[in-house]
Amino acid sequence: MRRLLVLCILIFSSQLIVGQNIPFDKNNFTDKERLKSALKNIQEGDAFYFSNIYSKALEKFSEANTFNPKNADLNAKIGDCYLRTGEYKKAQLSLEKAYQLNPEMDGYFLYLLGKTYHINNNFKSAIEFYKKAKSKGSNLNSSAIETAGKKIEECEFGKELVASSVKVVITNVGNLINSADHEYVPVITADESEMFFTSRRKNTTGGKRDYLIDDYYEDIYYSKKENETWSEAVNISSPINSEFHDATVGLSIDGQKLFIYRDNAKGDGNILVTERTGNSWSEPEELPNPINSKHQETSACFSYTGKTIYFVSDRPGGYGGKDIYKSDLDEKGKWGNAQNLGATINTPFDEDAIFLHADGKTLYFSSKGHQTMGGYDIFKSVFEKNKWSTPINLGYPINSADDDVCFVLSANGKYGYYTSEKVEGQGKKDIYKLTFEVKDDKPRLTLLKGIVYDSKSKELLSAQIEIFDNTENKLVSTYHSNSVTGKYIVSLPAGHDYGISVRKEGYLFYSQNINIPDTAAFQEIKKDIGLDKIEAGKKVVLMNIFYDYNKSSLRTSSFNELDKVVELLNKNPKMKVELGAHSDSRGSDGYNLKLSQDRAQSCVDYLTSKGIDKVRLNAKGYGESKPIILETEINNLKTEDEKEKAHQQNRRTEFKILEH
């Protein structure tokens, strides 16, 4: 019994020594020179620490810690530095040690220890230390303690999300994109073929560090998909990257326009836009007022039409913190007044990192104010019946107890990318790919993509692509194919009858009609478009000429197509053309011939009403004499829907050059 008692006393004494906080006092140390050096390191470390230069503070504090590893305050500050620089495991170990040395340490450090547990989804321990911090208070950072109540709510909600996790596969995109440094704000083309993102690396343009954030300046990097694998990221260089901060913000669906963020000389961050011509990018230009302001604008994205910009600003008059706004392009090409998206979307806290899907109605954004499980979480809201739906948290494990931001989604809805700072990452912030389980609620849109080329020489062309809503009789959007690759990408949300026109100077325009019902599921159509140079004998099938049933009168939805013919004739005053109309094989030969002649004449009459001399125009009805698809082929088709589509191809109006 005596031996057992002695052993217990020894064990208790050793634990007491391990848990004893040792101040940096001369009475505790015999080596006065090393003590003096340690105190100097602490003094210099404090100067960096209270200036928010945490990596430098960590160097000084660590040197002092080698001399005296049993000082609670020093271990707590080291833990804070690790937390600020993204090394969460080391932060937790240092803060736990500080707490063991001094359970009565300042409430701010108790709060930080709670935060490390929170980040690692140890919600029970996090709540315990948030409560202790709230009870203790702080002389160092009382504002952090004031958020302890919200942090406890986040932990409780985190428990719910973890218990009902969503089905998704999350994978780090790998070391060809991610590095030991920060990578974030991935933006992708709608077809997921190209990615731009921001990184802070040692080889940043200018090679300098920003000591306000204690890290390298931001640069923009680029990667493209090759055989379903992302290529090694390259610095996009000038004129986009400068010696200061240059960060990705948003990308048009075809990848031809890139929004970037820069701090200007006045210190307020603004959104700039740069446009790609071939392989070159234009000098970035600041977006005008009312998008940019004297305050900070941090994120922006285009609608699929390019006629609306959604952006984030901390300007006065919002709901608090950063809010999401939008601005519409008017008929004169000017951006209209900034419109706050309202209390459904915005909260008294920060909203940021916005992305509007190619369907034109689904908004993804990050928020600290809606119900989150910690830091920023990613939310989704849909614009329907002229209002935004209540934002939905994307759930765990997409969202975590730390910041989860900058979510983007491919047009097909299957793959997403976002920024997260996970313990198992390549470095600090990393970019992750999300693979979603196939669902019935896929985006309802058609992604039309391909290349534009010279039909004879096969030269790749930069051409203008206009999307017209035939039902509403209005221009939806205008795109351009890339002059080097010939590539184009167009988003066509379901529920519209689209007229598509591809034009280039010196060429006949190309016409296409795509009618997409409301109920149509996602589809990707690859359509390479060959343009014919203007010369006698060339013709265009006018796919967006419509007549009333069994009549020759033109519908108003045809006028946009015929106006392109007017424009072509005005640019080529010596050109003479034929407007030819064709019918399908249903009905008598004589009836079809007369109907087609009358329809061709209707087109000619419209052109003359627009000032085209009638001597340059010839109306010709062909009836059913020149079908694209023969009757025997139609009869062999399996379904009535297939047969009707074949008849539609035969019912057509053509524009043919007679003289040039």
C-alpha cells in the first residue's frame, strides 16, 4: 500500500509539472542569455502578430518556444498563427497544450480552441469551448467572443447536416492544378473544357508579398481538359496578371470573357473584364458605375445572355456586410442601376462568390448569414415566377465547418468545382471536383457547341452567332466563335423556340431553328458550321421562316430572318437572288405548287417593302418536286415523330444567289 501511495504521488506530481504554466521570468531560468534572446523573439513576434503578419510571428514565437515550451500564452499565440495560416492540426495541438498549461487563459484562445474542434466536425467539444469562451470573455478580442453564440448554432446545425449527408463524390483535382500554396475561385466554361483560377505562389508576377495578408500577391492560372484530364496549370501572364492582386471572379459560358478582381490606387477593390481574341486577351477594363463604386466589389458573373451582370458589393444601403446585386444592359448598351436581390438572398452577414448557371435561373453563392455549419457555406436559389426561392444549403460533405466558397457547375449539372480548405488537401486552400449522383432534376437546357469554318478551305473562322427567340420575337444573346480555334458554345434554356444565325463578312449567313419544349431534359448538341463565301449558285435554307397553317401569309417571327436577307442585299447591291419555297408530299401536286409559289412571293413582297428593288428578286415555288428526304425514306421511318421531322425538313424556304 505504501509503495502504491508513493507511485500515485509521483504520477500526480509529474502531471502537475507537465501542466504547470512557466512564465518567462528570470527566477525560472538559470541561462539568462537565452532568456534574453527568447524575450526578444517574443517582443518581435508580438509586433508581427498584432500587425496580422502571422507567418513571421510564428517564426519568432517558435524560436522562443524551443527555450520554454511550457508557457500557455506563447503556445496559444502559436496556435492562433497556425490557425491563421491554415495548419489546423498544429493549431489544435498548440491550443490544447496552452489549455493544459492554463485552463484560465483568455477567452479568445478558448474560442480558438473551440474553432479547431469545429473545423474538424468535433461539434461536442467545439460547443463546450465556445461556451467557456462566452463565459470567460476576452481582453484580446471581444468581438470574436460575441460570435460564440452563432458558432454554437452552427455546430448544432452541423450535426443535422452530417446526419443527413448528400450523395456526392469529392475529389481533389490534383497537383497539376493545386500546389502547396492557395488555389481558389475556379471558373469553368459551360462544357467544362477550360478552367481559370487564382493562386498565390512564389513565382507570382512581380515576385512580391502582400504583408497586409502575409502572403504572395494573387495571379490567375489556366488549365484545359485533355483526354478527360486537366493539364498542368500555367500562369496566364500579362496583360491580365500584374505585379499586384489579380484574381478570377467569373467567366462567360463560352470562356471568351473573364471577370477579374483588382485593387485600384484608391484601395477599393473593383471588377474588371477582359475579352479573348484568338489566343490573346485584351487589357482589362473596369466595369462602369453603377457596378463598381467607391466601395468594394468582390465577385461577379454574367447571365447566359451576357445582358445581366450579378455582382457582390459592400456599398451602403444593403442588408449588411456584402450583398448580391444585379445590373441589366439597356438597348443603348449601358448598364442600368444596381438592384439589390433582396432579403430572400441577402442577410446582415456576408454573401459572396456568386455563380449563375447556364440555365439562366439557378444562382449559387456563399453566405455566412443563412443557416450554415461554419464559416461560409454554399447555397442555391432559383428564380421562378419573378422571385428568388429560399436559399438551400447544399449540405454535407460539400459544405464543411470551415469556409466553402466559389462553387461552379457544368451545364449538364453533373460536375461542380469549388474551393475548400481541407486537412487532407495538397496545401492550403485547394480546388475540388464534385461528382453528383444522376438525378431527375437535371438542368433543362440545350448546350450547342462546335466550330465555325470556311466550308471550302476549312479555315477556322471568327463569326457572330445570334440567338433569337422566335416566340417572343426578340434577340436573346450574341456570341462570337474564337478566331484561332473556331470554337463556340451557346446555352439554350428549355421552353423557347430559337432561331440561330451565324454571320461573317463576305460569307452567306447560316440559319438554324431549335425548338426546345419546357419538359426537355439536358442535351448537348455538337454542330460544326461551315460557311459559304458569297458567290453565284450558293444558297441558304432559311430555317426561321414560318407561315400560318396551310396559308402563304408570313408570321411575324419570320421577319428577323428576312431582315438578314435585306442586310445582305444592301451590302451587295449587284446581287440578284431567288426566294424558293418547297412543300412536303402531303396534298395534291397542284395545290402544293401554288401554295409554295404564294409563299415564295410573300417573302419577295416583304423584301420589297424594306426597299429592295423587285428586279433583283425572283419568287419560285417548287411544290414537292425537290425533297431533301425522299418519300420512300420517310415511309421507312419508325415513329410518327420521326416522319413529321422529315416532312418539316422538306417544307422549307431557300435563298439562292443568282448573280453577284
